[in-house]
Amino acid sequence: MKQCPYPDCAWQAIAPSTEGARQAYMTHVVDEHLLATDAISVDPFEAPPGHTSDPRSHDTAQVVIVFEGELVLHTEDASVELSTSDSMRIDAGESHYSENPGDRPCVGLRVSTPGPEFSGGIPG
């Protein structure tokens, strides 16, 4: 069972599998707590196999969450391999790019604070 960490929220997920509980939890937190404010931007993405983004940096901090597939996030200090249910925070101003080394699309979510306007695309 997963419980919501937000104060005064009684939500719980009871699911037949750990993955089912994790997905229900992520959906609850994004829908009920994160999207309820203007302080963040939530942007879904799909990176095709073999894709590499251009290096970039943003004025906002980001968290990249992988729902399916693989993604490698490269920063100035490290390269981090992410797979299903993994996430990584990228600090505001930190130069980074991403690549999908897998043989299937990588599907995920990019969450930025404070929320800039996104036009879609692949994390990077």
C-alpha cells in the first residue's frame, strides 16, 4: 500500500502489484497536488530509440520521470541511466542532454519548477 505524503491527504493506493501502486501514486500526486498550482509545469515526452537531444540549460529546476523504456541523462558532472519508474533532478542552470540508448521509445514526464511554458519535445 502507498500513502500520500502530503499533509491532510488521506489518499492510499491498494493495488495487486507494486507497479500498479506506484503508477496510481504517481497519478494521484501529479493530478491532485502538483497540477493544482501554477508553480510547476508538467510536460509528457516520448524519445524514439537512438535519439540524442542537443545540450541545453534552463532557468528552472527539472525532474525527469521515466514511465517506460530507457533514458540516459548527461550533466556536467555525471551520466545517469534511468529506466521504468526512475527519476532524476536537474538543477536550474545545469547544462544537460539526454539520449535513448534502447530499442524502444522512452516515455516519461518532465516536471519543472517554477513552470515555464513547454511546447512538447524530449527532455534535454
